[in-house]
Amino acid sequence: MLGKKNIKKKIGILTGGGDCPGLNMAIKTVAQYAMNKYGWEVVGVKNAINGIVSDVKLSGEDSDIIEFSPSFSFSEYVRQGGTFLGSFKKIKTKRYRNVQNDEDLVSVMLPTFKKNIKEFNIDGLIATGGDGTMFMLNYLCEKSKIPFVGIPKTIDNDTPGTEISIGFSSAVDAIVNAMDSIFWTAKGHRRAIVTQVMGRDTGHLAMHSGVASCADIILVPEIPYTLSGIIKKIKDIKAKEKRDYFIIVVAEGAGLEKGKPLPKSADYTVAEYIAKALDKAGIEARADNLGYIQRGGLPNGYDRMLAAELAILAVDLMADGQSAVMAGMKDGKPAKVPLKNVCKKETRGLNLSSPIVKTAIKSGIYIGDVKKVK
């Protein structure tokens, strides 16, 4: 057991799913704390789960692992975006491509996972990821009889069981900085600029960045909207403020009006759909899509601190013999979360009674068809 004292152990750390700012701080803190506090050996597994379920190489320049040592320097890595271990949102190995769902996929991957865990000679695994990564690795580690501890990360901030995930705060900052630049073009050309941000299933990113950007309109997947409501809001601004430029923030999953999803065959984005409707109503509009600029920036101070706090809790949980748990945030403090409350649950949606939604409504921002929150 990893919890037993005076026994030399080796753990692995990997980063799963999409990249985000702050991952390198999590890697650094897991490695240094585990080595310095518990005397463990630590290896970094490259390329997410792919680094364990493919034909691995243990040495040389293209090795699938990095063997950390107390003299390993993380000073440059923690100041970078992304993850220096590399990450993938999908399994890249050809023999897994035809598997239809996650449940079947983990069963097919299990023999190779067991074999490579033995090759790596590791006694436990810590990984950053969302609910999909947590589900896969928890299953694989349980069947391989090694402990697993997760650390939540996603710019969408929708991982169940935690109040906030690594990467969210930095992504909000990146959007706000972009919106400050977009503002001047909107004003200079007297236009409405509809900016699309990430958030396929949830609106945390759009709502927080929209409020911070002083947006006039914020559209999210959780709240249906109408084109007439958007147009009315713009006309009200024109009448009251004598202003002819407007800032609109739209989550990619906001869909069409009245809660209708964007057709899978659509050759346009939600932002383009809104901009076209505004043009048709006589309001000059342009659509913009921030894309990967949201997830690829440098980690801000909060995400670095959050990553360090969660990484330390993750190592302590593993040292205590815990498994199938996640190091999350509850009531503003690091807390243990059972993975049964995380894996395969619905994503954590935007709470319509949350302070940020109330702030948006009370600030006069149009966020869709909701009753005013007292």
C-alpha cells in the first residue's frame, strides 16, 4: 500500500483531455511534493492515456515517460500554457478506433494498460482531467489493482463534484482581454459584435467572461433566448444610452432561439446565426469566434495556486491509501470527492440562482427568457 511508511514507491502523473492553463503547475507540484514529502519516485506519462495504452517506449529521446528527480527544473514549464507532458482528447491508437463507447473502450484497453503499468513499475496514478478521463482511468486502475486520484481541469468549469477546475480562471481572463480589444472595433464601426466562446454544454465561461466584459447580451445553453428579445435589448440601449455599438457573448452550445439546437448539418456558428438575424433587423453586426485562444494562454495567478493546492491534496490522498477519489474544491477549500460522484454524471451546469447569474440580471444584461432573480 502507498500509505505504508518507509517503503519506496513510484507514482505516475498524466494530463488527460483538452489542454488548459495551469496543468504544468499541477505536474510540478505533484512531482516535487511526492518526492520531497514522501520520498517517492515520480514519472510523467506523456500524451495522456495514449502513453499507457499504446506500444510504449521506456527510454531514449522519444520515451513515453519522463523520470523526474529532485534536481529536475520546472521553472520554465510553470510559466507556460498547455501541458509539457502532452495531452489528447481521443485515443489515437488504431486498434481502438472502432470501439463505439467508453464502457467498451476501457475493457478493450485493459490488457495493454495492465501490461504497461507493470512495465512502468508504478504503484499509483494521479491524473488531471474531466469526467471522461476520470471514468476511464478509475476503471483501468481499479481493474489493475493500483490506486487512482484525479485532479479536475477544464476551461468549461463543468466537472461534477468541484466548485472550480484548473484552467477556468485563466480562460475567463483570456476572453476578457480579447473582448477589451473587440470593444474598440465595435465602437469604431458602430456595430454589434457577436463573440462566440467555448461552452458546448454549459455556460460558465460565457457568463463569467460576459459579466466581466460588460457585455450587453450573454447567451448560454441553460437559458433559452429569442431573437426578438435580443433585438429589443439593443433597441432599448439605443434609446436610453444613445449608443450604437453593442457587445454580445455567446456560448457555442447556446443553439438557436427558443432552446432549439444548432443542426448538425449547419455550416454556420451560433454567433453567425445571431449576427445574421441582427443584420436582417437593420442592426449591423459581425460574428467572431475566439477558438483556441481561450485555452492556450498563460496560467494566471489563481490557476497556479489552485493547481498547487489540488495537487498537494491529491498526493496526500494517495499517501493515505485513498483511491477512486478526486481532489476538488468545496466551500473554497480543497476537499476529497468520491469519483462515483464524478464519473459518468451529467456535467455541472450553470446554476440559475448563482451569484454570477443574479449579477448579470441585476446589471441589466439580457441573458434570455428568465424571470428576474430577487
